[in-house]
Amino acid sequence: MSNITIQQLCKTYPGDPPVKALEGIDLDVHAGQFVALLGPSGCGKSTLLNLVAGFEQPTSGLLAVAGAGVTQPGPDRGVVFQEAALFPWLSVWDNVVFGPQVQGLPKAQYEERAREMLHIVGLSDFKNHLPVQLSGGMRQRVGIARILTLGSQVLLMDEPFGALDAQTRLTMQELLLSVWQKLKPTIIFVTHDIDEAIFLSDAIYVMSARPGRIQKRIDVNLPRPRTVALTASEAFATMKLDILNLIRHDHG
């Protein structure tokens, strides 16, 4: 069953001249699948993610999540940005349970899940800390725990590890894979890092320069669970070279 269906999606921003951000996007993401959107800066990756999130509306085409058209944001779709958008005056715990509290859900319905999600992202011992007391990677963990506590079935991630150093980035990639392995949400992950796309995803959609189109879908048939050793394999190197050639050809 397709969890996210996108057909002939276009997005044009008005202006003189109008800016065509996306053109003829076709995308099918199955429930529990991990999909990466890969492409150069300015190719419309984030725009596409914002459309799925419901922050913006398409100019034309079909966009449906779980069979229903997307008209606005909803708790079924959680978004993780490059910077964890935490409330600086709230503790880790209060940030994580903020969503269910605003929805007016009874504590019994979310507190156990919040504890479980903090445990899964390795922050049980930091629940009383303020965001300013945490590293960048830890703040992103809070952001992920917050969305998982909401019970979002779809995670939309916009270069969430782009601002982290290489070591922390790898740790967060491994953490995200373990979370996905346990909970199996549907993930669309925006990146311009080829290694990251291959390491994490089941399928990569390579986008062209603006107006963004899907150049090619690449199935990542590499064994799971994945460890960092995979990145040194011949199969990984071959796939990376194929994608590099595809992107260079597009720029040529």
C-alpha cells in the first residue's frame, strides 16, 4: 500500500517572471519505506518536503498521504528541520510532550510513549536539561523524540544532520536507522550528501536542477541492518559513482 502518492506535481511561485520550482514530480512511497531526495541546492527538495508537510500547496497535480489529499499540516506528518526548533525555556521532557499537551491529550496517553522515545534516542538521563545545555546532535535527538511522541507515521526530514560535524553526523545516521528499524515510520529524507542517501535509504530519488524533476529512482539493494563498514564496500562505491555521474551529467 502506498503511504504517499504524488502524481504530476508542479509548484510555481508567482512573480515577474514566475519561478517554476517543481515540474511533473511522480513519487510513490510505501508505508514504512525510507526514501531519500537527493539533488543540488535549489533543486526544490525542501519545497517538495514542505508540500507533503502541508506548509505549502501545489500549483497542480495530485498529492495524497494515506489516501487523503494534503491541505494543511497534521500530526500524522512530523517535520525535522536542519536546526531543532526547540523551545529554549522548556526542559527536554517539556519539549517532547509539548505537542500532545497542546492537543489536550490525557497524560496517560502520551507520558509512557514519551519516556520510551527518550530512551530510544538515548536521552533518558537528560530529560530535565534545557536545550542550551545540549550539543547540536542531542538537540536533534530531542526533535526526533518529540515527533515520535506525537505518533507521526510519516517523518519528513530536511537535511537534519547538515549542520553537524562528520563524527556526530555518522552517529546520528546510525541512531536514525535504529529508530526506523524499531518503529518503521515512513521517512522522506532530504539531503545533498550522496553517502548519506545511500547509507540510510531503501530508494533514492535523484532530482535535477531547477525546475526540480525526478531524474531517476535508484533502489538501494544493500543489506540491512547497516553499519558504517558498508560505506567501505565495493557495492557502495559503485552506487556512489553511478549517482555522481548522473548528477554531473545533469550539470553538464
